[in-house]
Amino acid sequence: MTIPQSHNLPLWRTNGVVITSLLHAGPVEFLYYWFHRALHHHYLYSRYHSHHHSSIVTEPITSVIHPFAEHIVYFMLFSIPMLTTVFTGTGSLVSITGYILYIDVMNNMGHCNFELIPKRLFSIFPPLKYLMYTPSFHSLHHTQFRTNYSLFMPIYDYVYGTMDKSTDAVYETSLERSEESPKVVHLTHLTTLESIYYLRLGFATLASKPHTSKWYLWLMWPMTSWSLIITRIYGNTFVVEANTFGKLKWQSWVVPRYTIQYKLQWPREAINSMIERAILDAEMKGVKVLSLGLLNQGEELNRNGELYIQRYPQLKLNLVDGSSLVVAVVLNSIPKRTTQVLLRGKLTKVAYAIANTLCERNIKVATLYKDEYEKLHLRLTTKLKSNLILSTSCAQKTWLVGDGWTEKEQLKASKGTLFIPFSQFPPKKMSKDCFYHSTPAMITPKSFTNIHSCENWLSRRVMSAWRIAGILHGLEGWNVHECGDSMFNIEEIWQASLRHGFRPLTMPN
């Protein structure tokens, strides 16, 4: 705004790009090297730079953690190429924005504490080792302190003899590090289009809170629409979270597809192929248990995972749909002294198990529609059929709800009704004078590590029953599949969850 030469810059000027590159390699890198080296003198280090070095095990955010005075100097250094090209009339939008992007990408990469630069790159062009640093190069600076001072180009460390002697060895060792294989994997998928921002890969602020629609995300719809195209092209699952619980290592993998795509008929074959590849990939990595989250276990999609067992009968990995723990959580959320509940929603494997168990406990199970009543009636033994009733009203104070029930039915509920979902997705809250439980979930033990993000609409450190079920199978070493029509012992898995420190999210009154 204050420099007239910066107005109406062209998109591209070759001479400006060349000048920017030369000025960075020369004055910027040279001045940064000596300034950085000076910061490690005891006087400046104790007063300024030690703040940055408090992070010995670095992460990308470390790259911008500096005292204010250092930030000012860095901005002055980085402004040299930009201001020079502007004042000489060689500046362009590409040279300026490209240079800022280069600084941020290289800065974050150098502090990521994970070696990702392939060795082949330096074999093809050997001089590159003087022109581009690696994460292992800069990690040595954070552990040794008196070596590897360069910004992004190690050439000045070579010239002035401050290159750490173990740099090449550490780089080689870092590349050879074997990938850690988890024992348990939870396979989920994206929900709404904006849910990609709620992953740890998206915005940390959003990831740490339950998934709710934010007004400012509407401003990002151009980028969001691109994510839909990218996920349409990209056909492999990716890791979004790695956690440990005692000696158990487990990960969360995401299928790059949205809920709306699962509900369409034509993408189902492709989605099934992705889930199948994820299962086989997990099998190759030595994973013992894979739990299917959200619609990855859809009855119409793969019959609660049974499709994969039929295709691969010799599968060593155990597939878990978590239905037994879901039933246990729902049953233990029903208020004590309840004598009758209304069951509403799509009749799934979970719904049948809930109805059967409640009837066994001599609790009346009511339905609103005759076809649902008849389907449930066929599943119950003669002894239990008397506890199943066809309701002519909506007077029950406890409703167990799944997918497929209407908002009109919800509004028929009397004041003070308690809605307990047994579905993967939460119901839309329509009645202000009624009470709503969350989808089946439990509070995780404090000994869980790396729980930095929320699971969909659940709060921090609250985990869905489907996900917990896979963890319990891994902890207990249960060598059985829980998919298709099969279901694990409800009481046994409930007691196991309590024994391992999981706690009910809601306690019955």
C-alpha cells in the first residue's frame, strides 16, 4: 500500500524469479548463518534463542516459536529479495508469493522431526546436498546446538566448518527406520464435506472440538469443493491418528469418501474395494484387529463386514463391527426402574439384539408400526414374545432411536422424554423439552496418549463404542470375528471395558 512500485505487479517475470533465487542463496542465507551463529553465543542464547531450543524434539509449529526480536530480524532478512525485485521493477506475484511459500514449507519441513527427503534425490544431483537441508540435518542442530546453523542451504556450514560430522550417518539411519505397525486399526471415513478440516491434518483448533458447523468454513467452499475432487481421485486410506494405551499401539485410518457417497448406489463397489485393500494392507502389516467405523460396516454395503470374511476365509486379522459393546452401552444408559421403552428406527443387528436383551430382562419393548412389530416378533422366542407390544401412542418416556425415524415422530414425544441413540450418527434435536444422549460412547482412560482430536461430534477423550470394541479385542486377545450376524458376549465386553478403565458417558438414574 505504501510502495508505489508494488502496485499492479505482473503474474510472472523470469528475471525477478532468478534475482529472488540468487539473493536468497547469497545475502539471505549468508546473513542468516552469521546471525544464527551469534544467537548461540551465551549472551544472546540465554536472553533470546534458548526459547526456540526449548523444543529438542521438534515439530512443525516449532519453526515459528521465537522471541519477538528474532521475528523482526528474520522478516528483515526475508524482505531483501522481495523489496529488491520490487524497487528494480523485476518483481511479480509468482516471485513474491512463491518465495514466501518456499520459506514456510522449508521451515516447517526442517522441524517436522521425520526424514522424508528420498536419498535418490541427492544421487541424481549430488550438489543438492549443499543447496537443500533435510529434517535430520536440522534435528541435529536442536540436539547438538553448536552445529548446522544454516537456514535452508547447508553450504555455509560446509564453508565455515560447522557441519555436524554425523549428519550423513543420521540421515542414512533415519531413512532406514522401519515403520511401526499397530496392533489395532480403526477404519472410519469422512462425514460432511467440511469434516476434512476437523482432522488433525486440517485445523488443530477445530480437531480439538466436537464437529459442529462453523460459519467461516463457508468462506472456504472453493477449497472444500477441491477436496471432494481430490478424494474422488485418491483411492487409498490414510492414517490420521496414532495412539498408545500401555503396550498397545493402534491407529485410525480414513477412507477418503464422504457420507453422501456411501448413501449412493453407484460408488459402493469402489468403496468396498478401498475397505478391502485397507484390510489386506493391515493384514500385511501384522495388524491383529480392524474395527469398522461409521458406514464402513453398512448392512447394504458389506453386510456388517461379512463380505470380506467370505472373500478371505483364511484372514488372520479379526474384523470387528463393535455391535456387542454398542448394545451394552445402550442397555446401561437406560434409566433404572424403566419398565417400557419405545424402539424406533431402522431394524439393524444392534436393534434386534437390544430388543431381545430387554425382553429377557422383562422390560416391555414397544414399536409404532406393524411391520416392525412382526419382524421383531419373528426374532424372539415364544417365552419373550409377550414383552413385545404394538404401541398406539408415544407415551413412553424412554425412546431407543436409530436411523430412519422422522422428525415428525420425534415431535410426538411427550415432555421429558429421553432419546437414547443406537445409531452411528446422532439424531437432529427437535424438542427443547426432551433429553438427548450422545451416540453410544465411553470416556477413555487417562493413560491414553496422543488423544489430541475429537471423534466426530463427541467431546475430547470420549470415544465411540465401535472404536473401543476393536481396542478391547486387541487388549484381551480375543481371536474371533464380530461381523455379519455374529455378536460377541455383551456382558463380557462390557465388563472388559470397565476393567480397562473406560467409563460410561452417561449413568442411568
